[in-house]
Amino acid sequence: MSGKQVFKKRLFPILFMLAVTLVFISVTTAIYTFTEEKIKINEKLVQKRAVLSAAGVSYPDDPAEIDTLYHRVVQEITDESGEALYYEVAESEYYSGNAYVIITTGSGLWGDITIAVGVDENVNTLTGIEIIDQNETPGLGGRITESWFTEQFRGKKGPLNSVPEGEATSEQQIQAITGATYSTAALRSIVNATLEDARGRIKS
Amino acid sequence: MEKFKIKRVFSDDIGRNNPVFAQVLGICSTLAVTNVLKNTVVMCVGLIFTTSLSNFTVSLMRNYIPARVRMMVETLIIASYVIIVDIVLKAYFPDISRQLGPYVGLIITNCIIMGRTEAFALSNPPGLSFLDGIASGFGYSYVLLIIAVVREILGSGTIWGIRIVGDWWTNWSIMVMAPGAFFVLALFIWVVKGQISEEGEKK
């Protein structure tokens, strides 16, 4: 094999692949860097909305206003390493009494479910829950994000049981989603575990 | 000549040689994202963007890509465009991105894209390849949209999240799950193929 052939058959494909990889990765990295800040803000906003909603605070639509409200009423309580333990939501014109919000993750049917769980100042009644992230079946388990489902948690006390749709009466019962029994049960056990854990975590 | 080719590209991908119901490609996403119309639309836009641009890019480079590494190059190009779609959705349409979850990333594995770059872009000029990408994207999209409309009405009683049937309606849970897509897709293929072969016989 002559030198020219060696180059064409062996070296050229490698060099070509390297060059192409370099170009495309540079382009995607550039776009990523350009939008990184915006993506972080979006993620933070989702979390802020969840904390407010779980605490029973009705929040405005405008992101800037949410930001102002959040900084006024929410205080982040962290442990020694700076990790957020819980969020203290102060009394305001939107909500009477303090509330505490814990952000927690547990397993769902397909993947992790991350939720914000809000409890009142006595740490026994739920002020609300809000789904931050989930990968349940769209249209079935995915409906745990819908407000008719999450709203029913307000004012309930743990440990929760789930009952068929439309049959929840006591303050320990929540209605399951028809066709999404497992997702409902998964969410219920995450909320129950969080409630149990809350007293130890929230030092008043 | 050019005009004839363009027309051929479109009529092939949308009709006789449709990626979904004739070649039966891209079935994974056909099953996964057609239970709610909104997700389907975003998926289709993402797919049209990716097929057209990867076809265009591969075609631009077709005379330089060494034959042995061509699939690696194609995958790399496709993956780059998908990452771009993902980043853009995350930055500017965070709610839709949250709903679609992992499906956007799965555009990479859609066989239609790789199939078009292999079968078309490697042997045709960039402009025509770009159009072929758009045409295959449309061929894929309209089939998915029809399936999504049927599934959303039967499975949730809604279209685009808006309720269109009365309270008496009982949702068919199976339509929301993957088996529902199999049924609707199979019926669709049966009807359309019957139509096409009838036309063929008349000729």
C-alpha cells in the first residue's frame, strides 16, 4: 500500500470525523452557552411558582412579579452545606399564617416525581402540593399535574388514603385518577413520607 | 426537470411512499406522542426541522464524507440538530418542553431522518434534499396529526385540551395508552393502503 492510499483509507476518515465532531460540538456548545442563563431562570421560575402554589399563595402571571412576591414572602432555610431544607412562606395578604414548603423527589411509575409539599405552621395540615417534574404516562398518570387533582390536597391531613374518583369525603382521603392507580399511589406515598419527615426537618 | 423532481419528492413522501404508512418508519414516536394533539404538533415541528436540515447538511458534505464513516457523520449531524431543538424549547417554550420530557431527545432515533439522509441526501443536491426532508416531515406529520386527533377525542374527549364532547362521554383509557395507537395506526394503514392499491388496479 502506498503512502497516499494509507492516508486516504485510514487517516482521512479519522481526521474527517474529528473535524466534523469539532465543528458540530462547537456550534451546539455555543447555542447552549447562549441560552444557559435563560434555561436556569426558567427552571428557577418553575420552582418558585411551585413553592408559592404549595403554600396556598395565589401568584401573578408575570415572571417579574412572581420574582418580587417570592423574595418578599419566601425564605429559604438551608443546612450547613447550603442545600435547601425547606422554604418558609411568611404570612401575607395572600395567605393567613405561615406555611412551610418542602421540595422532595420520589419514584413514580416511569421515573422520578419531584414535588413541592406545603404544610401549615403546625406541620399537620397540607396547604397544597405542586408537581415540579414527572415522567408519568401522558394523558393518564401525567394528569397528576392537573389542578383538579392537586387542588384536592389542600386542607388534607396525613396519612392519606386514595379512593376512586368522586368518592373522597374525609380529610385523609384523596381521589385517585381513573386509569392511573399506580401514579396516584406513588404520589400519595411521596406526600405521606414527606409529611412524616416534615416535623423533624422543620425546626420552629 | 427540476420541477418534476420536486413534485415527485412531495407526492412520493406524502402519498405512495409515505414514511409512516408505506415504509412503516418512525413508529416509536407515532405510538408515543399521539395521545395528546399539542405534544404531537411540537414533535412534528421538531421532526420537520431536523429532517430538512440534516438532509441539507449531509447533502452539502456528501462528496467529502468517507463512505465507511458516513453513518457516524449522519448521526452526529442529526444529534446536533436535535440538541438544538431541545435547547431552544427549554429556553423559549419551557412549558411545552416540560410536557414533552424525553420525547424531544428521542427524535434522534427516528428512523425517518436517518433513512432520508442515507437514501436521498447522499445522492442528491442540497436544495432538493432539503425539500425532501420537509416533504418526509410533512408525510410523517399529517399521519400523526390524524392519529392524535382520533386518540385525543376517544381517549380524553378533548381536542387541543378543549373539551368537545359532553359529560356523558366515557374516556377510552386504552386510547391514551400505547395499544390505542396500534389500533388507530393499523386502521389508518388498512384504509389508506386499500385506497392506493385500488388506484393502482384502475390504471
